[in-house]
Amino acid sequence: MYKLFLTLRYLRKRRIAYFAIAAVMLCSAMVLIVMSVMGGFLDLLKTKARGLLGDIIIDNRSYSGFPLYDEFIADIASWPEIEKATPVLYSYGLLRFSETTQTQTVRVVGIRLADVYVVNAFKSGLYYETYYPGTTTLAPQAQPRVGFDPQEIIEIRDEQGRPVGTGPRPVLPPEHQAALERSWAAGLRDTLTPPTELTAILRAAGLPEIVGVYDLVDDHGPPRFTGNELPGLIIGRDIIAERLPTAAYKRFWAYPRGCAVALTLLPLSATGTADIPVKQPFRYVDDSRTGIYEIDSQHVYCDFELLQKLLQMHATERVDPGTGRTIGTVPGRASQIQVKLRPLVAGRPVRPEAVAQRLSEHYHALAADPRFDLGFDDRMLIERVEALTWEESQRHIIAPVENERRLVTILFGIISLVAVVLVLCILYMIVLQKTRDIGIVKSIGGSSTGVAAIFVTYGAAVGLVGALSGAALGTVFVHHINEIQDFLTWAFGWRVWSREVYSFDAIPSTVRVEDTVAVIVAAILAATLGSLLAAWRAGAMQPVEALRHE
Amino acid sequence: MSSATRPSAAARPPASADALLVAEAVQKTYVMGRTTLVVLRACDLRVRAGEFVAIMGKSGSGKSTLLHILGALDVPQGGQVYFGGAPVFAPPGRRRLRTTALDVLSAAERHRIALRRRAFGFVFQFYHLLPELNVLENVLLARMVGTRVLAWPAARAAARADALAILERVGLRDRLRHRPSELSGGERQRVAIARALVHRPQILLADEPTGNLDAENGAALLALLKGLHADGQTIVLVTHDPGVAAQADRVLLLEGGRLRTV
């Protein structure tokens, strides 16, 4: 009993121990922060990659693409493991906003929107589709404009909520208005985006708020669609809107929903030869946010078939150059097939690696089928087609981050040995100070191991208190890491986390329970280790010599 | 008892039915660099149960060393000490003068620890109280030492009652929460006596208990020791003060490393 009693008493009364506790606390917090940020970064990377890609990706790493994608998708549609598969096209282009003449290079992604909604998490990142469900489409469309309903007169208030008069209620074209009211009734509110004048008026009137940016009709008449019907284009959010420090996005009046933009594309032949650039006008129908800055600041999405046609990758007739006669078909090409798997088949979990292997084999078997009259170039493109799980396909990104996380954790762990040395020094000092007490305890029957145990327990207690407070400090720090960075940026202009460098627009701020437990256990063990030398010395003291100590 | 501590026939002390503590030919030498200092040459001593023995000697004569050896705090190079007829130390050939943190594994060390916990009570000249603990805690510590953590809740009430009773006897019942730094020298020494007695030792070993006290406190302490002796407590007291020694039943003089009766 005396061991526990004296340990607790020394912990309370020996203020020098607070320094050891502080050292353990800071080191634990430091390691936990590093593990959490790096681990969070890795988790986010994996989550986003999976959300963007689906479970399995089939491609040949060539912008020229590969043929037989639709035949293959139709073939595997009956597989019990396959929930959905969809082709995707990738290219580069020049995006130009007609109103502002803003121009930038973008990565153009051709998708079948309805299929992509099923295959990956693309839909959850769409802004207008969230608040106006069912209105985002890549098909040709005119621009929806806000008009006025003369049958419904509402009180108009200014931004401070003061009444400034009455007027007809602003409304969207019926399809958009109905969609807005559905999401409003479901409780969806855009709390992040700063309100526009229009949303403020409707908010004051207690009506469903028109969120986002819509152009007004020119004549104060009813809402309607105006302009030519142009194909829809979904634009990465960091292209179209400005991210505020509050994580909200500010949209600009110059880029209303449905505004015209133009894409200039460079078609590539099957051999990779560039053709004459083509220009295609689109309407901005929605913006997408994946959370990966490189994607959100560079990607635009249009209809797969349209992009295929623009890039001249669609199916065409094969003409004999000698006779000018049609001798077959040149199949259309896709850059990638994204596949979503069912989690269970007949009650058993589906193994993506095994399915990827089978898909790979199946594709090559299909391509070898003599009924497909493929040319030499297509066969070359097929050669490199392989199916990979989302993890394998992103291995080149994930593996370095995993290694980096391990390395940084080890480095900070080594730095944390300072705490072990500090615990050792402080406990050794306490043993020297308490030499006479050790003699007293031994004179009343304390054993050598008992006395040593006092200091080992003391070290463990220092580790426990330090580790728990360090875990608490680290958790609070990680939870507020983005606010801390915003404060540092505001106060000193320091921005540690660069969105351009680290892909994500915010520092990951999740503390994993297993990391916390590991840090606490390691800190307790380290502090206990640091106490061993002092404990050994205390235990080995001769009672008579200890009692005579001056 | 293990074979390591069981006395052989030759090592048994001469028959003396009432001898509680026996020292036979105890030797202790200190080596300091090239200098060898023989402190105890061949000390013989018998203390009967209930006896009050005073050991006198000049400063540096080895009185405290002898007391430490009698109380199993120190290890002699030669000779043996018997307590209740059983040897306290291993045979000389197997005796270790230095201990380590793992010495609890040695049967002889375990035996000495057990004696210090149950049979011996120590009072030192400089009180040796733990400054972080109050009066009651200092006294209770001697009871905690022999009790496991899980057994303490059950043993605590009895230990506390014993501690309060002994503190009542030494006149410190009203100073339970005071720390040693808040007590006078005499009071501290009375706390030390209470700590030495709380586990009801068979023998009280006092090393110059009045050496650091003024005459008044010294006299009060001697009166306390005499009262304890009158109740049957065996006491071995070391002093250089003839006035203190005169209170004992028997006075021995340590001179030239040997004990002789005065």
C-alpha cells in the first residue's frame, strides 16, 4: 500500500514532476497531431479517390482511349458482383466564359451523368442538384431565369430586414421552382453560401429561398428559359466560385446558372495525333466540389457522347483508302470504365481484387473475339487495358503518403525521446532529493523492489497524466486546426496548409481512437522506461547510507 | 524458514531461554580508499524480552553501527545476530554487503525486511519523518508497509485506531494533521516513537533519541520510554549521555569495538 500512497503523494507534492508531465503532454500532443493530420490526409485521399472513381477502374492510361467499352459493359452487366459500370472520357481543353472573357485550361471529363450518380459520389458534390434536385442535366438546354409572379405580392425588405415596399414574388421557371420547394420542404438549407439580395428578400418573406445565382428576366415578367439550347457543362467549384476563409463559396453575378461558356478541344486520333481544334458552346448548369483542390480548380464535366463526338472518338465507318468503300466500323473509344460493385453476393462479401482480375481477363477475351474487326491501332490500345481496384489505381498517390505518414510519425517519436530523457533526469533528481526518505521507508520494512516500484509507478503516473492531457490537448488542437490556421493567416499572414500543394482545401481534422490509444500507451511506456534508472538507484540504496545522506 | 537462514547447530546461540536478541562476535569494518576502519571487533550482546538496555560510547565508537546491525538495517562482515533464536543474516560466506533493487529475491533479505516490518521499531536522533506526510500519515506509513493495496481498505480502520491510540499516548492526538515542519523537535521525536511502535514491535531500537532535544523535551521523552518499558516493551537505546543511560536496566559500554558491562 505504501508504494501507491507515496507515489500519489509525490505526484501531488513534488512540483518538479509537473515539468516531466508537461514534457510528456507536449510530446504526446505533438505526435497525436502529426498522426491525425497525416492519417486524416491519407483517409481523405482514399475516401475522395474512391468517391471519384468507383470500386474498379478499367483503363489503358492513354488519352487516345480504348474501344469496345460499351460491348464490355453490356457483357458484364449480368455479373452478380457488378452494380453499374460507366465509360468516362478524359481530355484537355480551353474554357472561356463569354461574359467575362475569363479563359483557362481545364481537364474535360465526359460522363453519362445518370450512370455516374450510381457509380461514384459525384452527385453529392453538386451544388444546384442538391437544392434543385433533378434539374442538373448535361442535355441541351436554355438558361433558366428568375421572373415574377404578379398573382403573389410580397413585402420587400432590405438586408437589415426593414420593409421597403411590396412587389410580386420572385420565382424560378416551374421545373426549378418545384424542385426548390421539394428540397425546402425536406429541410435543405444553404447555410454556407453568403445570401444574395434575392435570397434575402425571400428569407424575410419566409418563402423558399432561391439559392445560388440566377439571372433575372429583362422585363420583370414571368420566369422562363431564354437563349439557345446548348449542352450542359458542370464546372469545378474552384473555377466558378471563390472559397472564403469560412469554407463557404462566394458565387458571382457574372456567372449565373445557365450562362454560356465555350470549350475548345483538341481531338486525338487512335495513334495520338492531334487534329484541328474544335470549339463548342455550353451552358454552365452546375458546379462540382470533390474537396480535392486540383480537381475542383481544373475539371469540367460534359456529356460523354458529345465529348466523344467532339474528340472524334465516336464510332465511324472504316473506309478503304484505295477504293473509298466502307469496309467496316471503327469502334468508339473511352478513356476509362468505372465500375461499382455490390458489397455482397449471396451473403458473401465481394473481393474487388478478384473481380478486377476477372474483369481484366474478360475484357481481353472479349477483344480477341473475331466478330470485332479491330484495326492495328485499336489492338495496340487494347494491349494496355487493365482493371485495377480504386486503391491500386491510386497506389502512386496513396503509397508515398502512407510512407510519409510512417516516416513523420517515427521522426516525431524520436524527437519525443526528449521527454523520456527529461523524465529520467527529473526522477533521478527526485531520488537524490528523497534519499533520506528512501532510507526511512527501508528502515520501517520497505523492500528494495518496493522502493524501486514507487519510482516506476511514479514514472508511469507521470506518463499517464501527461499522455491523457497530451491526448486532450492534441484532440482539441486537431479539431480546431483550421481555425488556428485561419487565425495565423489573419494575424501574421502565415498559411501553413497550401491548398495548391496538399490537394484538399482544409487540413484534415479527425482524431482516430486507435491513434489516441497508441499515443497514450507509448507515452506511458516511455515515461516508465525513463523512470527505470532512477528506480534502480532508489531500490539499490543501502538503508543506513540513505539515512546518513546529507 | 529457508535453509539459507536456518541456524546450524554450531551457529545456534548458547542456550538462553529468555534472550530475545543475541549478537555474537559481530564485526564491522569500513574501507575508505586505502584506510580500513575497524568499528566493531567482536561484539557480544544478549537482550532479554522486556529488558531496557543502554549502550554507551564516545562519538564514532560504532554505537549506531551496532544498533543498525541489531535492527537488520546493516550487514556485519563477521559474527551473527539472532532474533528469537533465529539468525538474522546469512552465513558469512554467503553474505552480501551491498543490496540491489532485486534483493527481495534473496531469502535472507526477505527475512530482514520481515523483521523490520514486524519485530523492530526504530527511533533515530534526527527523527527521520517524511516531510510530505502529516503526523497521522507518518505513523500509518509503518502499517501500510506490511499491507497490500487490496487488503488496505479492510486493514485501514484497525491501523488508524492503533495509530490514534499510540499518538494519544505520546500526547499528539491533537496534532494529527500537522506536518513535521510545523512541530517542535520534541514533538517530532514523539511522532517517530509513535511510528516505531504502531506495528507493536517486539523490540524498540533508539539511536540517541534525546541527542537533538533540549533538557526538558529530553526528560519528557525519557519518561515516555520508561513508561513503555514499564508496560513490557523491550528497548535497546544508544546514547553518549550517562544521564540517559542511567534510566536503563543495564548499561553497556562500546569501546575499542567491543562491548563491556559498566
